[in-house]
Amino acid sequence: MSNIRMQYENDWLNISVPDSRILGVVDLKEVNGATDQMVEIQSGLDNPVGHNGIEALTAKGKKTVVVDDYARPTPVHKILPVLLDRLNGAKCIQKEYRSEIQSD
């Protein structure tokens, strides 16, 4: 039996887990955020993983935009206005998209 200390929300839990159920333990290092968030936001929209840019996606019809909820340290208040400006610039009219904020 192994005792594992893990973070859950803003607290720490100590749990006991049978050794046969543990595949591995990952300890994440904290990293510094971007020094210029707006540059990173623009870069992410210009070079999304697996796509040619946000504007290329608007030509195919109905789209879904996923943004982290308030529980994650993502500057949604900075990302969403830039994203909506880009969609408007790509001739994606407002009635073609909607926004939802959801948390688990």
C-alpha cells in the first residue's frame, strides 16, 4: 500500500492506494506563464495545432469554440475578445456562433 499526497482544488489530500493499482506517479513542475499573453494568444490563433488558423475553420460551416472554464488559470477575458474579433474578420456573422460558460 502506498500513501500518496495529491492536490485537489485548493487543498491537499492524503490517500492510500494498493501498489498493484499504481502505474506511475507524475510530479508536475510549476512553470512561469507567458511574459506577453497577447502575443501568445495571437500565435495560438495563427498556428493552432492541427489546423491552418482560426479563419480557415470558419469556411466549413458551423463551428464550436471551446474555452476553459473559470476553474483553470486561463485568461479567458483576454482570449475571447481576440477570438471574436478574428471570427468577425473572417466574415463569420454573429448569428453563426454563440458563447457558453460552463463549469464541471
